[in-house]
Amino acid sequence: MPIRENVHDQIILGAGPAGYTAAIYTSRSNCCPLLISGMQPGGQLTGTTLVENFPGFPEGVDGPELMEMMRSQAARFGAQFMEGEVSRVDLTGRPLKIWIDGELFQCRSLIICTGSSPRLLGLPNEREMYGRGVSVCATCDGFFYRGKEVVVVGGGDTAMEEALFLARFCTRVTVVHRRDELRASPPLQARAKEHPKIAFRWNSVVSAILGDPKQGVHGVRLKHLPDDREEDFPCDGLFVAIGHVPNTRLFKDQLELDDWGYIITRNGTETSVPGVFAAGDVQDFYFRQAIVAAGSGCMAAMQSQRYLECLDDADCTHCRQQRSLPSGPPRPG
């Protein structure tokens, strides 16, 4: 098995807003971090046509363009980049070990920014229509549907929050749920059911997306589960709100994860293993915004750098003090 002889100070896994920001900060600290971009450089923003809520871009910016600018900024300060899929990690010893396409890489500190993946409906043209009428984020895209009618799929807290947010802009929001009752918390259910712009289609699923990449979504096909009856339902957009899956399969049994598989962090971005930090959607199931991910990437870089500075300082008590601090407020359930 090929082994890289040199041990990197820092390896960053993931090339979204968190990973690129971590690369910018670590490379400016006179380190030369290695960023492994994985199979989707840029993360979920590569599928977003226009980002209007990232500070500094009053006219908005294309998601892929924003990611390329972040990458160029990190490269300017000396960050190294590599495309490849991480197949295995070993965080039990020192140095930390990461296998990429069969080759072993080693590092003193690891920053995990592998993100999360939205659960999709599995329809044939769903990914093709992503960003062209199909969305997984009302906060990101709701403004584009001002004065229009949209469909939200889901029955949990996320779906109700999406529907309520979209109701600020849209003339009509129809929630499609496969059961006859919601799973969302009672207060959110009440707010959604009492809202004059929100309607519900119970015991139903979206069986097809109507439209094409050029014209966008112009409707969905709804299937009524009790009798398999189908109908075409006109709408201008489809918001899929059935949850996210954190990309943490590699870290199971090596890092402390919560019940949903997200990495648990304390005191900022520290994980249960010293020298390993996590930033972005891989540990944030609540906000899932590019600016939040970028901010946590900055935190992870600074904490990683401080960790490295402490490693060879026998008198340094910082790391010990940090781990003795309370973990902060409980994570939302």
C-alpha cells in the first residue's frame, strides 16, 4: 500500500464553504494544508444558480463562482488541493491516518468539512431540475418565488418551517405529506395549519416533476396513496423537506456522533478526538447556511492551529483548559 512519507500539519476533508474557509485560514497561518475535495468540489452550492444572502455580493453570486473564488483565495496563500474519495480513516493513534484511493496520508490535525446530503425523492429528473424549480432550502431560494405557488414535501419540523417561510413570499404553499397527520412539533403544526396561505394534501406523494431544465418546473404529479389515483398539480416550484443525511459514515465508532449521525462538537469545533475538528453541515443540522459553514470553518482552522502550537509545549495548559469547559447549550432535538 502506498504511503506518503511526509506528515501534513493539517488535512481538510471537504471543499464547500467550511472547507475552503478553513483552507484560507490555515494557509495564512504559514501552514500548507492539504484539502481533499471529494467527488463534489464546492459542495451543495455547486447546484445553486444564484446565492443572494452571502455577505459582500449585493447583486448575488452564482454558487459555483463563489466556490471557485474561495478556492482561488486559499490557493493564493499556499493551500494544496487533491481530488479523491476517502475510503477509510484511523483516528486512534498519532499521526492521524486517511486513505485516499488506496494511498495512505498522515496528518497531525484533521478538519472534517464533509457536509450533509439532502434526502431527495428519487424521481428520474429530480437532480436535473435541482436549482431550476426544485430546491431543498427555502431560506436560500424562497425569494425567487415571490407571488408564485409552490409545493413542499414533508411532514416534520423542517417541512413546516419551510412552508411558513415560503408563505411570506408565495401566494400559495401546498404541503404534500404521505400520511394523514404531521410529525412536526405541535406549535409548528398549529402555525402551519392556521396560516391562510398554507394548504395540505394528505396521504399523497409526488410521483413526477413536470417541466424541463430550460422552462423550469410548471407542476408536479400527485399520487393519492389510498387509491393510487394520480393528478397533475400546477405549481412554480418544489421544495423537498424530508431531511438531510450527514456524510459521517467514515467516522462511525471513531468520533462521537449524535442519534442522527452528526458529529458532536464542543467549545466551538472540537470533536471527541483531540486534534480532530468538524465544521459546517457535518455538525450543524440546525442552520445549514453557507455563511454559517464558512464561519465554523474559520473556527476550526484557528482551533486546529492552536492545537498544533500546543503539541510541543509541555507547559501549555490551553488544550486541557478547553476540554474542561462546559459543552454549551444542549443540541436541538
